[in-house]
Amino acid sequence: MGRLRLLIEALAAEPDPPTTERTPAAALRAHVADSLSGLEARELGEARRIADIGAGAGFPGLVLAVALPQAQVDLVEAGGRKADVIERLARHARVANARAVRARAEEWGAAPAAAGGGAGGYDAVTARAVGPLALLLEYAAPLLREGGALVAWKGVLEPPEQEAAATAAAELGMEILGARPVEPFEGARHRTLHLSRKVAPTPARFPRRAGAARKRPLG
């Protein structure tokens, strides 16, 4: 709890926050409690290496690093300003098992683990407010080891997004495990964790070049 308090204090004092939810009360609900709800997924709680893609201001990655001191959490964020914020928050809260990775998810997923990259190196990938589930599956698959899991914070999916995700999963060697409603704080609505598992090797053509997944989605 001490480090979470430090994290909230650092966000409130941050001169250049990439989030509007920065007061202690707002951050506790919107960022800390919401991030901790991911631990409802056993696959995340047991992970030893986690990649938080599109990490933004550092959530859920920094909170998960505090809650899971046995895990190494890499916050993958291409925006230099946001990566700077992540590093300042981690330093202030003394979160030694988290680091900012200044790269796009596609770039990090293409970098061989033997050369210090992220390809196939993670037990779990997290994503919060990043994009459609089909897009997240494409970002996550190259980063995950076989048996690893994607945990995505999203609302209730409409049928077209569900269908697109199913199409993408089949092509990527991923299996959609389903959705789990969570209530991270009183009054929270439509908070849902969407779980998927990597069940087969990622096809050689993935990851595609940066930006292709958004421009030409698989689903």
C-alpha cells in the first residue's frame, strides 16, 4: 500500500500527465482499483514476465508491478512523453521490477528474445483502453510464449467486435477463453476482463509492420 500511495502522489504531482484522472481520489478508482481488478485472472497473477502494451500513463503496468513483486513488468509505450512519465512514476514509487520499453508493440514483438527483445518472452500481455480485441490479439500473439495469456480491460463487446476477434484468434494461434465481469469499485459499470490464450506458434508473417494491424485488421 505504501508504494501505491507513492504512485498516486507522483501522478498528482506530475507536471505533464497523459491522463485527466490524476487527483488522488480519481486515480485510486480509475487507475489503481481498475488495474488491480486484473488479478481476478489467475493467468495474470501467476505470470513472471508481463508486457503491458500501449501503457500510456503507466496503468495497469505499474500497479501490477507493485502487486506482483515476483514479476518483471515491461510497459511498452512508443510515445516518448508517456514513456518519460512512466519512468518518473516508477522511480518516485520505487517500483524496481517495472521498466518503460520505448517501442511499438509490433516492433517489440519482432525483436528476438535472444537479442534482448520481446518475441515469445512473456507469460502474460495486458492492454487497457488500447483498441478492438482483434487488434490486441495481433499485438499480443508474437509477444506471448505458448500457453501465455492476453488479459484485456474492455467493456461488453458488440457482436461485430466478437466476430472480428474470433477470426483474428484463429489466424494467430490464439484461443479466446471468454469475458469475466469485474467490479473494481462501487458503481463501476461494464468493467470486463477479456481472456485469451496462445495455443499454437505465431505464424511467421506476424507481427506485421508497424501500423498495418490498425489499417488492415484481420477481422
